[in-house]
Amino acid sequence: MSEIKKTATRDAYGQALVDMGAQDPKLIVLDADLAAATKTGMFKKACPERFFDVGIAECNLMGVAAGLATMGFTVFASSFAMFAAGRAFEQVRNSIGYPHLPVKIGATHAGISVGEDGASHQCCEDIALMRTIPGMTIINPADGPEAYQAVMAAAKLDGPVYLRFGRLAVPHIFGDSYKFELGRAVQLREGGDVTIAATGLMVNEALIAAELLADEGIHARVLNFHTIKPLDGASLSLAAAQTGAIVTAEEHSVIGGFGAAVAEYLSETMPVPVLRVGVEDVFGASGPAAEMLRVYGLDAAHIAAKARQAIALR
């Protein structure tokens, strides 16, 4: 039996920047003293004349990125999610979002799976923050191959993009034949009893949960929402109509994140039971990533339990 290949989405981000840099002489990458961790250091090595480290000054990072974007450059600005979305929120909103500039924010180390770095760095609020900025596209890829293609797609998009990447290596779900389509959910498994809508590293957990449910005779549809904003409402509505119950799964707070977006949409278009799997109204703690996911209920067992509850509410 072959070993399952795993890649951290941040690694795929770094490789995509290198490959794009070889083709686009106007691609510029910025970082804030975290190039080794965000993997922008790969681009620095390949294209040192187009890499700029602004130091531990994330607010300046976003201002510089905005200025370069006005001059026609393709700009990727990177830091940890906590700093890119949290510390620099005002600059992202006013300098990038308000003028609708094509700055691509590469936010790594998102979610509880940052593990040992603890609550101060486990950013579970970034999707909620970025969702409030008009015109901001939010992409949260499920694995390395999808992350690579998402970066390529983001570079071509007119307007700001928030790309969410993880530190933890996750199993490959997609192969060489996969084609990323911005704004389109991907159905990974058919089922008529309940829909599990997942994003990011929770997509793999959703697939495992569907297997657990199948052993009980419950057939779960699994949808991968790599694009959180704009949300694929058509796929959601169809799933709600055909299965009658939705469970969302995200490595983010249940407040204001992907699950909230799904619940908001369906409450107005196709009201069905919607239960959310995510970080509850709590801060994280320091510990191994896999243990953090289990302790905070971000695993297949918890998704399966929510699916049973959602079915009972139909």
C-alpha cells in the first residue's frame, strides 16, 4: 500500500510563487521577517531582486503592497494570518480593500493547527475579518495541489484576494487532473442523507467522516468550498434541496466564518438544518497540532456526530 502524500499548503504557496516569478517579470513578493516560515523565502532565493522584506511591520507591509499595485505590479504580501488579517486590518481595509487594488495576501499559519505556537498565533478570526471587506475574495485551499492552483488563479484576478494557508502537512486529495475553478465548490462524494460542506484542512476530515457514516448506512455528500467569498450559493442550494441537512466544517471560529456564511445564505434561500463544526467561542492552547484539532472538535468523529444530529432535525 503506497504512502499517502502530504504537503503543507504554505509549501505549495512558495513553489507557486517561484514558478510564476519565472514567467512574470512584474511579480513582486513582500514579507515581514517571516520568509522561512511563510515559504516566500523560496521566491527570495529564485528572484532576489523582486523580493522585499519590510521587517516586523505588517501595517507597512500592506501599505507598500498597495503602492506597488498602483504601479501595475503583481503583488503578493505575506505574513502569518494573525498579523496579516489582525494586526494590519486597517491597512488591508483602507489601503487595499477600499480602492479595490489587486494585492494578494498570502496568510500562512492560520487556525488552531499552528499548535505549539499557542493562542496568540492561532488565528481563528481571519475569515470573519476578511469577509467584512467589500470586494475581498477569500480562498482556503484543501491541500497542496489545490493551493498551488489557487495561487495561480489569484494572481490573475482583478481585486484583492486573501489566501489562507496552513502550517500542518495535510494529505493530498487532488491529483494532476484537477482543475481549480474560482468560486465553484467541488463535490468529492455523492450522498442523499446529509451534506458536509468543508473548507481547508477540514475537507480531509469530512471525507473520513463520510466513511464513518457510510458504515452506519448514512450516505453523506461532501463538498469542498475552497472559495469562501464569493460563496457558491448554487451548489449550496442544490445540496440543501436534495439532502435536507447541512453540516459545515472549518478550522476557524464558528462566529463569522465559513459556517456562518453558509447559514446566512441558506436562511434566506433554502432553510434547512445547518450545524457547524469549528472552534467554539474560546481561545486555543499550546499543544501538538493533531491533538489541538481533536481537543477542539475539529476531527472526523465530531463531524460525523454533527451529521447525525442534523439528520435528526430534518
